[in-house]
Amino acid sequence: MNEKQSPEFYKTGKGRVKIILILGILTAYVPFSIDTYLPAMTHIADYFGTTSAKMTFSLTTFFIGFATGQILYGPLLDLYGRKTPLYIGLVISILASVACIFAWDAGSFIIFRFIQALGASVASVSALAMVRDFFPPEESSGIFSMLVLVIGSSPLIAPTLGGYITAHIGWPWIFVFLSLMAVALINLVFFVLPVNYFPDKNSKLKIAVLVKDYWAILSNPQFITYALAGAFSFASLFIYVAGSPIIFMEKYHMTAQNFGVVFAMLSVGFIGGSQLNILALKKFKSQQIFQFALLCQMSIAMVFFIGILNNWYGRNTIIVFLFLILLCLGFTSPNGIALALSPIQKNLGSASALVGTIRIGIAGLTSGGIGLLNVSDGIPVAGMMLVTALISFSILVINRKRISLFSLVKQN
């Protein structure tokens, strides 16, 4: 479908649901690339003769590749349309997934995961940009929350699927599955996804122009505040993703399949928060919801860290605390993205790429601490969750007046 639809088409039931569903599936591709692989981490570590803590570097490099890819694809999506860069990135991801199967050691596997993320990242950044292609700014928080519902199917399905694949046919088949998923996405985008953005044919890729555009976006106080605050809040998700296999599978000796079930259960917190956010938006502003949820996240992380430091909690209590933190992220994540993109009127592909790069870059580097600290229990995980929440809240408080002053100056 290549013709531009009337804006009214996307306000109707069928058109609206179709677009949200396709964008949600696109956004879910990267989480599937992460979550399906988690139950196999200890098995892959054994295969390459290394530790699970060291194997978390394959997550860190994936996150770095994800962040790097978004900053590269952003301008391409603005200059060449949404679909062509999408095809290229997904093909790169397919080739890298196949390469992971034939990796000869842990180092090569880690590099191939970086390349896989470099390609896969286009799915997320294009989906973010297309939210604004199809829907007005005032609807974006709600749309992002709906996307989280679709994304939420990933931690519900992917770890269980990954555990089953690992237990019955071996971890390499996880990457066969991811390759087939990317092929399906290419077909879905080509045959079903409408086009609602047409780039200027006279535009050219110029480094000086790109730098100027990115600087203009970064100079907006609201953008940079909510991009950074949202990123440090979101980092708890990546810390959890990197640390949970070690906590549950090594410390508490869960099987890959049981871990997949626990991971799926915990994901309900993130999904539930995102859907409650839709209801909250009917009564409160995004700024109010973001600030309150962030305050809750910081408080819960503090109690979690103090308790786990003093060995007060068992496995089930740890699960409860992780659930509550993920519940908070269900509120901060969609509102953080929407508030960052709200003041941006042009170069939405570049702005979406910057949001994604900042979020995934900070979260990915933070999760790298799991490997550097050679984590074997929950103390470093809880500590990093508390520190990132404190940083996020500090950024928000420090820059609140700056945003107000900038808005007043712009209005005058």
C-alpha cells in the first residue's frame, strides 16, 4: 500500500487498530531479540567456556549497537522515507543472526550481537517516528502506551519460547527464529503498512546539516530533560534484564523454562503500568504522571536496596520488588518519550533516533555494570536501580525551571 491515506482514515476503528498493531510489532522486534535469548544465556556461556556474568557483555554490545543504529537511521528515515531504511536494517539483522549461530568463540558472538542490534534498531526508531506521522502530538502518550501493550507480548512470550527452544532443540535455533521474524516483518511492511510520510526529493545527506539538526533538537530544554530523565529511569529495565538470569538461574537455581515463566510474570508489571497510564492520562497531564511515577520508582528502589543489602529478602520478595519497579516504568517510559518529542515540529525521524539513542545508550552502558562487577547476587542490581532512579529524578528537578523559562521566551 503506497498511497497516502486521508488523516481521517487513522481516526477510524479499523485504520487506527491496524497502524497501532503494525507499529507495535515493529517495536517488539528488538525486545524479542533480547528476551528470547535470555533463558539461553547460561547455556551459551557454557558452550563458549565462559561465565554468565561475562556473557552479559553480549547484551551490553547489543544495547550499544541498538543505540548507535538509531542515531544512524534517524536522518535516513527523514531523507529517504520510512520503508527503504527499514528493509536495509532488517536484512542486516538477518545476516547477523545467522552469523551468531556460526560464532566460533564468545568474542565473535558478542561482535555479531552488536551487528544484529545495529540492523534491528531501525525497526524501533521508524516505529517511533511513524507514531507522529499518523497521529497528532496530543495523542502520542496514549499511542505509546498502546504500543507498550503490544511490546509487552515480548516478555510474556519470548522468554518462555526461548526456554522451550533451548531445552528441546538448542540455543542456535533462537537465532533461526529471529531471522524468520525479520523476514515476516519485511513482508508486513511492504504489503500492509501504509505510507503517510513523503520526504523532500531535493534533500541530500549532508553532515553539516545533520549536525545542525541534531544540535537544534538537543538544545531544546524539554527534549533533553525528558530524554535524559526517561533514559535513566528506563535503565532499570535493562539492569533487570541483564541481572535477572544471574539472580534467578544461578543464585536460586531456576531452570531455563522456569525462569522464562517468572520473567513473563514480571513483565505484567510493565504492561499493566503502561495500560493504567492510558487511564491516568484522562485525568492528569503527562508531566504529572511522569514525576509521580519516578518518585515512586526511586522510593521502591531505595527500600529494595536497603533490604537486599541486609539480606532481608528471599526469592519471592525480590520478585515483588522487581514487579513494582517495572510497574513504575510502565508509566515513566511512554510519558518520557512523548514529552521529549512533544516540542519537536520537524526532523521527527532524527528526534526519535536521538530519544532512542539516549535511552538505549545510557541503559545499555548501565547494564554493562553487571558484567564489569561480575555480579553473582542481587546487591549490585538493586544498587544500580537506585542510583539510576536518583539521577533521573535529579535531572527532572534541576531542569524544570529551565523548561518553563524556555517556553515563556518562545511564546514572547
